Amino acid sequence: MRIILASQSPRRRELLERMGLSPFDVIPARGEERADPALSPARLVEALSRQKAAEVAAAHPEALVIAADTVVSIDGLVLGKPRSGAEAARMLARLSGREHTVYTGVTVRLGDRADTGHEAAAVRFRPLSEADIAHYVATGEPMDKAGAYGIQGYGAMLVEGIDGDYYNVMGLPVCRLARMLAGFGLDPLALAAEKERRA
């Protein structure tokens, strides 16, 4: 079965590889996703992941498509990817010393059949000084990440604790995705066992 990851995120690609799903193709959705801003963060990421999956599946109906979308939520606000270093600094200042929630929606689609879900994880930042924020923004890491940080990179030094799926915070809820894939007849654990038997 051909698998397509509808995302250009190197972190999502790495996680699919860790799940043993290689080889797979990377074909990011190119359209402008639209969702009702009144949606809750959970419903928002689900809607956006559905749109991404639908776009790529329309061009590749024979393939199993995996799409995801991640946002950070705090104070009733949804934080996506910052558009500038100044915006990244403002996001990090808001997260400093506080807890926020990371939501990732994921959709698996094969032809006309689709399954969508989400995970949420609470993340607690240590208090950040202006210098901490300036140094982190200077690394460039915040610029392509929801909430302006990456827990798997330098951003790990900002995080005091996490309650929930670590991989969800990276951008792909691996445990949920494995269960969803099994529903499409693709069991990653069974594939891993078979690979080990052949090795």
C-alpha cells in the first residue's frame, strides 16, 4: 500500500520513519486551509488535518494519506507559526512560566474513507528572561513551529514538564495514529515484528 505524508514537516517525517512506515512519499498539501475561527482548538486542528488529507487524496485516491495540524492554545488564544522574530518573541513571553495546551489533529484517508482524531498535551514552561527569549529566537528554531518552539530541539530547555503524549507536542500523536492505521489494515507493530523476523 502506498503511503503519503501530506506534510513537509521533518519532524513528522522522522516519526513516521520511527514507526517503521518507510518507504512513504512526502506530498504536502498546497491549498490554503480554512476553518471557522470560532472552533475550539481541538475541532480546529481536526478540520485542518481533514482539509489537508482531502486535498492530497483527491490527486492520489489509491494511496493512504496521513495529514496533521498542530496549534498551541493559551488564554483562549490559538498560536500557530510565528510570521516574524518579533511575533515569536511575543508568543514565548506569553508562554513563559505558564502552562499551555498543544493540540494536534490527525487524519488518515484512503479513497473516500477517512478517520480523524486529535490529542492534547499540557506543557509547562519555566520562567524565561528577555535574554532567554532573544537567544532562542536567534537560533531560528521558533520560526516554523506552532507556539514558536520545538520540544525536540533547543526548545527542550524551556520545558519544565509535560502531561500527555510527547510526540503530540512534536506534531504527530504516534500512539493514536498507530491505532487509526490499524483500522485501515496497516498495523505498524505487526510490520515492525515482520521486519525484525526477516533481519
